[in-house]
Amino acid sequence: MHCLADPAEHGNSAVDYIADGACRVQDGRIIEFGPAGDVRANGEDTVLDYRGKLIVPGFIDTHIHYPQVDVMASYGARLLDWLETYTFPCEAQFSDKEHAQQTAEFFLNELLKNGTTTALVFGTSHVASVDVFFTAAQKRQLRMVAGKVMMDRNAPEAVLDTASSSYEDSKALIERWHGKDRLGYAVTPRFAPTSTREQLDAAGRLLREYPDVHLHTHLSENPEECEWVSQLFPENADYLSVYEQSGLVRKRSVFAHSIHLSDREWKSLSDNDAAVSHCAMSNLFIGSGLFNYARAVKENVAVGLGTDVGGGDSFSMLRACNETYKVQQLQKNAISPASLLYLSTLGGAKALDLDAHIGNFIIGKEADMVVLDEAAIPLLARKLTSHTTWEERLFALLMLGDDRIVYDTLVMGQPTQLNR
Ligand code: GUN
Ligand code: ZN
């Protein structure tokens, strides 16, 4: 089951479901796909038989922090005190390369156990945090986009850089990693409050020098944050214009959260072809607010889903779909199961402008897949005995599923077998 288009535009016909399907993979790419009877193995093929299970494209997490594994489930704070109390002290530990290495390994295994094969990832301000992350991702042949955090004010010394050091360090990382195997670089200013104008301008300079890198930051997550931005940048009319002024709003720019936006900001995201990452689990967990998905659809702004670990409390994109559904329910918008599948696969790929490579099973794309076994959760299996259409089956597994139903995750056609 995969999406060929956006169900918000094309309805359920955007989903292609083949009850008994097969595909052939060569050198990590899909070379044939269709009904099992039409796709024949030849003598040299290795046959992987997942009969009775459901295969969907690898999930794409469009906003996550690998150094925040140990921040997950931190009690009782909202964004600004959550950063001060839990997050900055935790990220300070990433000056220790071994700690970073061990965390990157743990993190990538968690992603794979949850069926996530691509993510847009924050490192910390330490250069080595990104080197060890890319090294670990490259070893697993994963398509990952990541970057060094740029932050030169309003945080403890141990996590700060400077405008010029962040420019030089990011440039060196781009030269070292961008476009190597399946890896891509994201210029990553943390958010407006922790960067001076000089540093935001340095980020803009990097984007001009390397036009195909991503830009990854936070935008309008929490009301106190928005108020602080208006005090720090009194000359800017709104939050997004702080980024616009430095040339950071363009295609391949991904703005996490984007909850409290003005009409002008929505229009600017749309006009500039920028994307947003909706992080329902985090927005509920740290009490940030309700993302207006219907507005994003209306404005034609590309949306992907993010877990935002460690603001989010799970690595599971299935859990992210569950919370996304509830956040829209609170706004009287019942998002369809087809749209949830889209947002966690092809929609995420489009938000990252990587849909030429990943997001569905079109011939030529990279064979990143998740094999789901609904029988692994008795409640889900029980429910599915009386729900027979693919829409009902999909909705039930998105609402009741989690890592227990991830039977295997395939990267470039290769099983990773971390759950067995
Ligand atoms: N805004 C600035 N930094 C962060 C972060 O680490 N997590 C979240 N959720 N929001 C942020
Ligand atoms: Zn975040």
C-alpha cells in the first residue's frame, strides 16, 4: 500500500493498494512492482515472502533531535523552561564524542525498529555530533539529512558557538558529507531566539553557496517563544520575517511546528515553496498548541510529520499519526487514514523535496519499506476480523499500532531484522 498523490486533493484514489503484491529490487532500487502474478522472480533473485503482512513505504520523520533521546518524558515544563531545564544540559554532554557515538547508534536502531528509514535530524552545536551521526547513518546505508545546530546567544556557554565559527564548521561539514552516498546536509539555526542577526545571515550565506542543502529550524511553536521573538527582533513584523530577512525561506526549508502563524506568514511559506513539519506528539506533550492542517492544505504548503523526539514522547510514526488525528479532531477536522499514510510517507518526501528518491514504490525509487504485522497486537488483530476495507484496516492500524507491528524494516531492499 502506497500513495501516488495527496489524498487531500485526490481522495482515496491517491492510494494504491494491491492485496497480493510483489516487487523486484536491484541495487537497492525498485525495478518491478505490481500484482504478485505479474512480478516474476528469476533464478538469481532472493525471495522474501511477507504473505499476510502489509508493506508500506519506509516512514519519513521530518523533524527529530537525535541528541534528545534522554530528554524524552521530561516532566512539567513548556518550551522555554523545558529547553533551560532539560534540553541544553543534555545537549552539553555531546562535547563527548563517545557519548555522541553511542547515542547515534541507539537512535538509528530505534528509528529502524519503528519503521522510519529517513529523517531530518538536529545534531547539537558540536561538530563531532554530526560527524558521528553521519558515520552511523552511512554504515546503515540510510537516507538521512542532518546538521550542526547554530546557536550563538541565550543559552549556556557549553552549547554556544559564534556566527563565524558556525559558518566555518557548517561549511566544512557540508563539504565532508553533503551528497555522500544517501546523506544530505541541513543548515540548522536552532530558532530565532538563540541566533543573532549576524548568525542568521551566515546561515543565509551558506544556502546561497550550497543551494541544494536543506534549511531546518523551529517556527512559532509556543506563545511565550513568539512573544520573545518579537522583543528580540522589534524591527521584524512577525516571526517568519526574521528568517526571511536572512534568506532562509525557500524550497528545501523546513519549519518545525508552525502553529501560531499570521495570514501573511502562511502566504509567505506558500509563495516561497517552504515546508512545515507537524509534530503533534511534541505539541501535546510540551503543551504548545494545535497545528492547523486544514489551513496548510488550503494554502498549498507542503506538510510532513515529525516525532520531535525529545519533545515528542515516541519514535513511532504510527503514534505520530494517532496524535495527528486527535489534534485535527479537536479542530473539527477528521483527517482521513489515506492522508495520514501520505503525510508519513510521500508527503514527508515531498516536504523534504526528496520524492524523486523515496516516499512510494514507483519504479526507480529506493526500496525503503516497512513490513507491518497487525497480528502482533491482539487488540488490533481482533478489530481487523470485522474491518475489511483497506481504509478501515489502515485506520485501525494507524490508531492502535506501534513498534510491535513493525515486523521488519528494509533499507535499499535489505531486511534489518532489528525487531526479531
Ligand atoms: N525550539 C528551539 N529548540 C527546540 C528544541 O530542541 N525542541 C523543540 N521542540 N523546540 C525548540
Ligand atoms: Zn524540535
